[in-house]
Amino acid sequence: MKSIFIALTIIVALKVGQHKGVQEPVDELLYVLDTAGVKNPKVVACQWFHETGVMKSKIYRENHNPFGMKESRRHWDIGTKNGHANYFHVNHFGRCDVNCYMDAIHDYAEWQKQRGWTGGEDEEYMEFLVLKGYAEDPKYIDRLRGYYYLLF
């Protein structure tokens, strides 16, 4: 599997700078999210970009946490680091493909189930995220829509 970190960074750079890009790595991420039972994978991919600061944030790099999730009782994380959930990562020194983030992805799917999301339109899901207090940013939906427009 390709390194999601590198591939997604390239795609965002291409989409932002040239308004075009290679869709394959995004499709791969969407496939993994869907296979793991995550609802509305397009919106969740946008959250991945936003919450990680396009794969540059300390929470993402050190905690292997692509969604900015807090520690929970769902037992997918291994504790707290930097004030957020810390997820297991096998190879701390090499490149990390999407397999490094499977615990975080499964935790996210569980978060959706626990909050009662059974599926629906992407726009409805963005509103659901705000309703359920996923983000503190009052412009969270606008930021997700920006990524959504660029990627899809």
C-alpha cells in the first residue's frame, strides 16, 4: 500500500495549486474507510486533512491520530499524548501507510455508532458533526466544505 502521508500531501498540493490531481490515493483512503465501516467516507477524508493540518500536525505525527480524537473508553487508543488519543504504531521510524492508522479509523467508526449516526447525505453528516460537538471551531463545516470542494 502506498504511503498515505506522502500521497495525500501531493494530492492536496496539486488540487490547491492546480485544481487537478491524481485521484488514486484518495480512492484508496475512501476504500479503507468504507471497508472499516466508516459512514460518509468523503467527509471523513476531509476531516483527516483538516484535523492533521494536511499531515503536518504534532497530534497526527506523534499520536498517529488523523482525526484529532480525544482519549475515549472505546479502547482503540493506548492512552493520551499531547492532550489527544494516542494510537499504536508498529514502525516508529519508517514511513507509515494507512495500516498505521487502522486503530484510529476503527475508533472513528465506533464514535459514529455511539453517537447514533447510521448514514445519510454528506452535508447532513457535516451538520451532525457540529451538533454532536465534534469540533470547537465555529467554522468547522466551512473548512470541511473547502476540502470537499477541492477533493471531490
